[in-house]
Amino acid sequence: MAGSERSLGEWVDRSLDVESYKRGVFRRPLLHGALIGSLLVMLLPVVMTLLMSTQPSVQISSSTLTGVGSEGLSNYEAVLFEENFATYLVNSFVMALAVAVGKVGIALLAALALVYYDLPFKRLILLFILFTLALPVPVRIVPMYEIMVSLDWENSMLGLVTPYFASATSVLLLRQHFRSISASMVESAKLDGVGPLKFLVYVLIPMSRSMIAGLFAIAFIWGWNQYLWPLIIINDQSKQVLQVGLAQLNPQAGEALWGLIMAGAVITLLVPLLLMITLREPLLDTVSMQTK
């Protein structure tokens, strides 16, 4: 009797497995089709931008976009050298690199202090860091500008990047990561006479490479995409950045040069895209941790 019940149970289990497998086989093409369709929808604006960047502005305005245009690379040459985008590209790269290095460096030191130092009012400091997340950028623009003018940093790279060095999000993420490191490793470092900075350089940073790479990529792309602050603090056109230069391609009056604008948009997109492809795995790890 027990054997027959066992056989019946095994038959039921196998039947359920077969049914679930059939449902999975049926749903898999639908899922793949939905994913491919979503990918095509997201790629469509990028493909349109690439095609329009090779078109004459007259052809774009007349809505006769049929493929790769007759202008070829001439739009890119005009944007880079006639519209000064080569200079903007260098300025944006220097700005984004400085912002990323500054953000990650200060966040490492702040997280080290919050986790491994017995600071007075540590919880209050942490609450203050959290409070800064509630302050939008427009609220800080006027006081930041007054500080930069008083320091005589207006229209300079220092004035452009210094206000962006502090990052509450980076500090909180690194703090959580440092707290997950085994306490025995910290005690071993103390017994070996390793100081805080050596512990940071030789232990914490090697164990946090993925997190640091992800934060660096996020900070670099964030700095690369800044528009409002560079527009306010920079007066010299030779020191301006790509986002502002791209906005200036659109004239206030007259016909927009859409071919040049799209070529400038493609140039603006290239560096963040290459960085995201290079650091895609640590970037995904950092974003997934940030959403938890």
C-alpha cells in the first residue's frame, strides 16, 4: 500500500514538473519577444540620433530621413572644430574626472571615520549627512556661487568642481560596505600596529574595488552631465563644458541646425557610454546595493 502511494506521489510530481516545463517553454518566447521589443524601443532614439547626425539640416527639417545622410563626418568635423566641441570635450573630461576622484576620495575618508573611529555625536553626524540629501541643487546654487566669488574661484576649474566633492550617497554606501567587513580583520590590523590610513590603503580599498569602481562610474557620469552650475560659474567660453556647448548649438532665432545638434549629442554620449561598458559589472553591483 505504501509503495503504491509512493508511486502515485512520484507520478503526480512528474506530471506537475511536465506541466510547469510546458508553461515555461510557452512563456519563454513571449518573454524574450517582450525584452527584444523593449530593447528596440529604447534603442530607437539612439539610432535616430546617429542617422540624423549624418544628415543636412534641410533634409531633417523636411522629414525625409531615409538612412545615412550625405554629410557623413562633415557634421562631426564642424562641431568639433568650428563649434569648439574639442575644447568642451577636454573640459568636461577634466571636470568629470576631478569630481569622481574627489567624491570617492572624500567618501572613503568619511566612511572610514564613521565606521572605525569613536567620534562624539556620531549618530548626529550621520543624520546631518542624511539631511543633505533633502537639499535640492537649486537651493544651494546662490550660496555656492557667493562662496566661489569670495574665494576668487569664479570662472575656474576649482570653482567648477569643488562644490561637487561632497557626496552623501557615496559616504552612506561605503559606510554600509565597511560595516560588513569582518571585525576580526580589524582587530588583526590593530594588533599588527597598522594605522588607519594604511588599513584604508592596504585592506579596505583592495576589498572594496568593485564598490569604488561603481561609485567612480556614477560620479563621473553625474559630473559629465552637469549643466546648470557650469552655465553659472563659467564665463569664458574656452573653459565651458559639453552640456552647455550643446545647448548653445540651438539658436535663439532662426532655423535650428539639427545635423550639428545631433552630432554634438552623439559626441556627448560617447565617453559615458564607453565608461558604462567598461565598468558595467561594478556599476550594476553598486546600483543594486543602492536600491536595497
